[in-house]
Amino acid sequence: MSLNKKNQKYDKTSYDVQVILDEMNEFTPETGFNLVGIDSYEMPGEKLYLIAHFDTLKEAEKAQTKYDKSKTMIYHK
């Protein structure tokens, strides 16, 4: 019985990791740079939100200085 619980926990963790990766891919632009906010209180799959899209990394980094850097990421391909 405990083995099943352990496997269920592993499956849940694997699922959460996949949800997080899918969400990251959703916010990764084909071109340019997305400044993405991170809401640590949300569930996996609902944590990220788009702040703005930029053509250059320099523009994205400049905009990021207006936010708490620990709660933002710059996504690009």
C-alpha cells in the first residue's frame, strides 16, 4: 500500500514538472523576448503572466529593472 502512495506522489511530481515546462514553453516567443512575471501563490500551470514583449534583450532587461527581479524572467528561444 505505501509503495502505491509513493508511486502516486512520484506521478504527481512528474505531472507538475510537465505542467511547468508546458507553461514555460507557452510564454517563450518565436522571436524577440518576453518579460514574464511569476506569481508564486498560483498553482503550477497558472504561475506565469506576460508583462511585455520586446524586440531586443537590452529593451527587456531595461524593463525588468522596474520589477522585482526575483519575480520576473526573460524568455526567448
